Amino acid sequence: MKNTGYLLMSVSKKLRYELNHELSQLDITAQQWAVMQQLNHFQQLSHLVTANDLAKILDMDKPTISAIIKRLENKKLLYKIKNSQDSRAFDLFLSQSGLEQCQKALAISDLILTEFTAKLSAEEQNQLNQVLQKLDSED
């Protein structure tokens, strides 16, 4: 099939399936990993982030992001502190075990991507990255 949209969705689905399968050994999903990755990024920058911020960044609706945060909090991978600017909001942080899980998940994610793109030469991988970045840009 040569339909570009279908191919993009099919490849994305296969990659997400593999990632979810491998992340299951850490008892997290790809969506939870995405939240943890963003929290890790913002913590490294010493930048506070709320559930609303994450919902916008990850293009998730509020009920979805809230459910993910609740699951990660129940697993003791993140914690919340009341936001000093908005009494209804909480700043989110990865716990020490969350930071450790994040590093393990990063290694798994890198391995999955390496295996997934192994059919491509280094030049093809670079070209794919460039094309995807171009398609992802907001210009």
C-alpha cells in the first residue's frame, strides 16, 4: 500500500506496540513514559510543570493526563506539591524511584528505536529524521 498517511500510522502503531511491550517490564506504558520524560526534562531545567502544562505539551486531554499522573503517583514514581501561584494546581516532580525508572525506560526506548530502524542505513535514518522533523514543524 502506498498511502502515506496509512504507512505513517502503521509504522507508528508498530513502534508504540513494541515500546509498550518492552516498557511493561517496568510496569509503565508508553504514555506514562512520555509524561515521565517531560517531567525529567523540566526537572533538569529546574522548571516547574503542572498537569495542564503536560496536557498541552503532550497533546492529551485533561482526564487522560490526570489518570496517568494518578497511576504514576500510586506507583510512587512522581509526587505533587501545591503550586504557589494557583491554589487549584500542583507542580509535578519525579521521585527518586521515578528518576531511576526514567533512566531504565530511556535505555529501553533507545534499544527499541535502534532495533526498529536497523533496516535503514545511517544515511537513511538521518534522512528519515530530517523528513519527520520537517513534517512535525509548525511552519
